[in-house]
Amino acid sequence: MNKLIRASGLAAILGTLLYATSDVLLVGVAANLVDYPNLQPHVRLLGTMVKMVAVPEWRLVWGALLGIFAAPLTVAGFWQMHRGLARAGLKWSLPPMLLFCWAQIVSPFLHGSHIYLGEYVQALNRLSPDCQPALLGMIERQHRLLGVTLLCMVSCVVIASAWYSVLVVSGRSAFPRWLAAFTPITVFLTWSVLRKVLPAAVAVALSGAGINIGFLVFFSLNTWALWRKELFP
């Protein structure tokens, strides 16, 4: 069992590192709107995704594919977490695992959709204003769809993170109580603050990787905590 616990943690760490790398490839850029006059009237619609006009095609493709194929590895980390919470009983340890798994299984849809959004933004930049309305409608519909997906994913991660913290701080787990402070959400929020003091180039490159940095810390600490623990089936 110990070997399986360790392997699942290492698989999740590897998957999250690859997922974060895919975020860097896909959205880790900055764009100066002065260079893209065709997009200036649509900044409100495009939001932060306007920067995807500056992403080369190879980064769009590999950024999307790497994240899609890395995501399944991360699910192993939620099983590991479930085993670490097993002392609380199945009815308490299973729900956070299911919530985290659901969010992570759905996430490749959101992540991979950015390749199409990037293509739309770049096509919009190439079109003359009179040819843009149809494409703008497509972008608006995709924004709504991705917004609903993101809201559901974030809700699941927030609930699962809080559930994990409550069980860990209660002492009904194999994790030390202080780990209750290190969930994907708390690490993400901390990272969002710390990123502001990083060099500009680093902050831009990692601008889309925040949640995966949160999961990377989460899986790493859980794996460390359980490395020498005896967990029984």
C-alpha cells in the first residue's frame, strides 16, 4: 500500500508540473493593444484573453494538448488524499475526492478550449471590421459556455478544499493538522499576492498557472506527509 500511495503522489506531482507547463505555453504571454488596432474596440468582450493574439500557433497546439494529456495523472493525487483522510470514515473522505476529481476531469475541456479561443482572437485581428460580427458572436457564446464551466469547477474545488481542511484540522486523518492551511485554494490565493513582487517576465509567464501551482504544492505536501505512513486498505 505504501508504494501505491507514493506512486500516486508522484504521478500527481508530475501531472501537475506538466499541466502548469501547458498553462505557460498557452497563456503565458503579454500583448500590447497598440500593435493590434482591430482588437481595440473589443477589449471588454475579450478580457484577459486578448493576449492570445500574441501566442504562436505551436504554443497554442502544444499548450492545449500537453494539459489535456497531463490532467489524468493528477487524479491519482486525489485518491492519495482520500487514503490520507480514511480515518474519518468513508462518508467523510469520499466526497472531497469526488469533488476534486470531477473538477479535474472537466478541466481539460476548459483548458483545451483555449486553442479555439486563441484561433478566434487571432482571426478577429486579421479580419476587417465589417467582417468581424459573426466571429464576435462565436467568441461571446464560447465565453458564456466557458464561464459556466469555470464556475462549476471553482465551486467544487472550493468546497472540496474546505472539506479537506476541516477533516485535517480535526485530527481525523493521517495528515498533520498544519496541512489544513495548504489547500489548492489557499495556495492559489497566496500565489496571486506573491506574483505581484516577481520579475515582470516571470509573472507574465506564470500568469495562467496559478491553480496548478496550488495543486502542485497540495500534492507535494500530501505526498511528503504520507511517505512513511502505514496506511491500511
